[in-house]
Amino acid sequence: MERERILRTFVHAWAKVDARAAAEFVSGATEGTLRQQWIQALGSEWAAHDPHAAAAWAQTLADVRGRDAALQSVARAAAAALPELAAQLSMSISEPGRFRESLHETVYQWSQADPEAAVKWLRQQPEGPVRLLAAEVALPGWVFWNPADAAAEIAQLPEGEARERLAVEAARRWAETSPGPAAEWAISSLGDPARDQALEEIVPVWAVVDIDGLAAWLNGMPSSPLRDILVASLSSAIAESHPERAMEWASTISDNQTLRSRLEEIDQVWLEQDSSAARAWVTRSALPGRLKAQLLVE
């Protein structure tokens, strides 16, 4: 192990002063783990001061394992300064696991440093596994930078956990500036359960930034399980700040179980704040007598 460490250090040092000579030495070595380590060390060091030359060298290696190792090493070193070159090198890797790892590292770093450029590159890629992988990696940064723009890309992803997670995050961030369009996007572009999860993120944010706009939007929705979910989310969001309005909204829920549980939740909050006002509202409400009795029991 000590010998391997010393030789790897030697290749690193040699690459600093004469990378081409070091490359000839490494190319002539017998295939094996040690040669792989030398290739990686050489690729990393060479790419640090001349990434284009290092990339050209990596692509000339005849054996697949060595070539893949060199491509990944050069891509990793070049990703910060030349992300597009690093992405091209990553996509040239043959071994699936190494390819995914390298492309993931490159696109992630790129999307964090310059999301606009990363997205521009992504949109130039043809439909297929590469674009899909790159999109999944780039979208978290893209969502932070421009959630409305990212939403269109998210809607094109295949159904699955990654799509749901990204959709919910995009919806939440988009709602901070444009909750109405974010909600319409969720309804028109997402299916269950991503749609419901996204809307449950949008509604509490919308309630803070424009509760009247949210009220108008909900009033335009017909009675349905989805509306019940959204009204329940709204009523919970405003229970502490506007308990009377929260009770009024919760009273419009059509599902009896959801209606009862949400009213009980809000009633408890209101009782702690102002028990007289809470009891007076329940008494004069049009709620069924049995439900009234349950709510009036402290």
C-alpha cells in the first residue's frame, strides 16, 4: 500500500512538470489496479492546468476501463471551470455506473454554480436517458432559480418519487411569487399524488400572500375531494390568525370525517385564544346539532 501511494504521488508530481511524458509511462504500464490509480492521478493533475489536452489524451486510451477512469478523472477536475466539456466527457464513459456518477457530479455542480447555463445545455440534449438523468440532477437548483420555468420540465419527467418530490418543491417556491399560476399548473400538469401534495404546499403560502385571491379561486371550484383537501389545508393555515374565518371555510368541507376533524382542530385553537367567541360562533352556526355538541364540550 505504501508503494502504491508513493507511485501515485510520483505520477501526480510528474504530471505537473511533463504530463505527456507521464502519460507515455502510464500507457505502457501493465493493466491492473495500480495502472488505474495512475490514470486517475494523471487525469486529475493534467486537467487542473490543461483540461483540453487532458481530455484529448483520455479519449485516445485503447482499453475501456482505463479510458473510462481517465474520462471521469478529467471531467471531475474540469467541472468547475469547463462544465460543458466535463459533461461531454462524462457522456463518453462506457461503464453505466461510472457514467451516471460522473454525469451526476458534473451537472449537479454546474446547476449550483450557473443554473441558467446548465439549463440551456440540458435543453439542447435529445430526449432519452441522458437528458432524463441530467434533468433530475439539475432540477433542484433550477427550481430555486426559476420555479415557473422548471415546472414545465418537471411535468415531462416519468411518474415516480423524483418527479413528485421536485413537483412539490417547485410548487412551494413558485407559490411565493405567483400562487395562482402555480396552482393551475399543478392541476393541469400533475396527477395523483403529486398534484395533491403540490397543492397542499401552495395553499398555505397563498393564504399568507393573498388570502382573498385564494378564497376567490376556491369559491370557483365545485365540491370534490380535491376541494376538501385544499379547504382543509387553508383552514389549518389560518386557524391561529383568523379562527372564525377558518371555521367558516372548514364548514364547507363535504366529506363528513374531514369536516369533523378539521372543525375540532380549529375549535381547540380558538378555545385557547378566546373560548367565549369560539362557543358563540359554534352555537349560532348551521352545523348539525350533534357536531355542535361535540365542539362545545371543552
